[in-house]
Amino acid sequence: MFKTVILIPSRLSATRLPRKPLLKINGISIISHVVKKAQDAEIGEVFVATEDKEILDDVNLNGGKAIITSNKHKTGSDRIFECFEKLNLKDIEYIINLQGDEPNIDINDLKHLNKLIQVNKPEIGTLAAEIQNKSNLSNENIVKVITDNKINDKNFPVAIDFKRKVDNFNSNIYHHLGIYAYKPYILKKLISLKQTKNEIKNRLEQLRAMENEIRINVALAKFCPIGIDTMEDYLALKKKLEYNS
């Protein structure tokens, strides 16, 4: 049986919006909303990797599971690999790294990614959505991925670049969602590699993989979740989700 585990890195010391994971929507923290979505996808076990006991307590209180990790990690990938090693899970074929600040992630997109990695066995798989507004091309908070072929519901093309800003639109540029599915040995290899100049300059960890000839395949997401980076993001999403409920 194909086995996937979902790991969600989370910490309170985010620079732009401190204590973000514990901000509440409909009375439940952002991180626990994400955990519930991951559980509802029914892909595999779900764990939060955190350096903060407050997050661990909140996740446990809301029916999730969390593991305390070091507070020295530079990236989410480092954090989830420590979590994976501590869990000592057997026969895991893929680790899905799910962002802890996107409580409206669509579970069907998670299921779609998991289905494609089962069939195609990529080194790394990720998700991207169609760009709806061309003004997003210059928005550096929205990461763009360029693929070798146009993405559709069934294929899994290869990423050829990731950028924060692009000047010209073409049909193979997409809004990248920060969700990754790694083979365990690839994640171990990735965190052992030195950060590259491009990665540091652009604040894009995936460039380290590409510059070390690790292939990233991209699946089509039907829905583009709203990431919470600022108080304005949080209040807008809170209003939307609480209105819809």
C-alpha cells in the first residue's frame, strides 16, 4: 500500500506576522484549520513540526498531533526532516510538506498531487494554479513557476524556473503553491546541500534543488489558497471564511 505522511512546519516567530499560527478563525487557530484540512484529505497521517509548546498544545487540543523540533532551523524543510526522523515511520514513500498558513487549501488539490506522485514517482512534486490576474506577475509575494509544458489535469510537467517577478506572461507561467511532496531520501539530500546564492537572494528554497539537478514536477491545482503573511491577509481571510460558514 502506498504510504504518504503530511508534515506541517509551524512556528510563532514569523517576522511579518508574529504568532500567526495561533490567530483564530471561527474560534479555531490557523494551524489547527490546516491540520483539519490535511486530515480530511485522507492521504496519510498528519503531524505538525514546531519549536513552540503553545502550538503543540493547541494542535493536540484540537485533535491533531505535533512534534517539538529544534529552534535553530533555517527552513521548513530542515524542520520537517527532523520531525520525520523523530517519528521513525516505516515504509513512507513520500513526505508532503504542507504550509501552515493556508487554512483554505483545497483538499482535492492535495489528493490530486498524491495521486500523481503515486503514478509518476517524482523526486519532488508540487502544485501550481493558473494566474488569474496579470498584475500578479510583478507581485514579489506571489511566487511564479515556469514549466516545460502547459499543465493540465492529467500531466505532471517539469519546473524549469521559479521567480518572484516576471516581465512577460506566457502560457507556461503559473502561481506556485508552496506545497511539496518529497521522496524521503531526496529531502535528506536537499537539507544536506549548502544554500545557494540564488536561493538566498530570491528567498526560494526550491532553487537549491534545481541548481543541484533535483527535478521538480508540477501538478495543476484548481484552487489558489490565500496565504496569510500580514494582518491585512488574516483579517480578509477571516472575514471570508466566517461569512461562508
